[in-house]
Amino acid sequence: MNTALALNPMLRQTVGFDRFNDMFEPNFRSDGASNTFPPYNIIKSGEDNYTITMAVPGFSENDLKVVVQRDQLEVSGRVDDQLSDDATYLHRGICNTSFERSFRLAEHMKVTGAEFRDGMLNIQLLRDIPEEARPQMIEIKHVDDDRKGHLSSIGKDTH
């Protein structure tokens, strides 16, 4: 019996997270739905650039919607599945079902654009940390010898 905790499913739903605890909450909710369509990749390029690439065959850019609200990125697709009166599928292997996919974004993540080409939706993200939130280097100053002598005499009785 394998009792190891697989973190992979948790990492697939977050982009740019550094806080480990926040990844657990959405993955332990049981909504019963299998979230496998559409397939996607999350790609990190450089220190602060990310791309979510989703394979959405059968969709056009008018069928897709990308919405950011606070720390949630919502991607959805709606397809009109209308057959002509004289068409019948003998085999239907291309999934063209409507979908909704959400990603929880880490603090300071911004969606900078989305492009659709050849059945692939690419969503660009940038981690834009404000200057005041970045680590600050503190200068260490040299203490002269007179000060060291003063510190070593502290607590000594001079009577």
C-alpha cells in the first residue's frame, strides 16, 4: 500500500505560489468532478514570467473567456454543439464539451495577455513584486576600535 502524499495535483492548480499551506485547501475539497479537460501546461520562463498553455481543439477565440478576479484566474469555453439535420457521428473522439478551469494566483501575479492560435490558448502571467515588498539589503557598518573599548568596559566597577 502506497501512503506517500503526491504533491503534483496540488501544484497543477496554482501559479507562482511560495506559500505551501495555500496549496492544500482547494485540493482537499471534494466536488466530485474530474478536472482533466482541457489539458494544460504551466511553464516558468525566467525568474518572474509564466505561461499557461491550454489545448482547446474545436474552440474559437469567441468561444473562450479569460477572467481575473482578485487571486483567481478563470478560463471557460462554451461550444455550440449543433449538428446539421443530415449529419450523424459514427465516432466522436474530439472532445468539444464546455469547460471551466480556475487557477489560484499567488500574491503579486498579474495576467499580462492571452493569445489563441491553432487550437492552443496561451495566457501570459508576470510576478510583479513592488519595490517595497522586495528584500532590502541592510548595510553592516564597521565599528571603530574606540567603540570596542567602550563596550568592553560596560558593567565593570570603576571605583
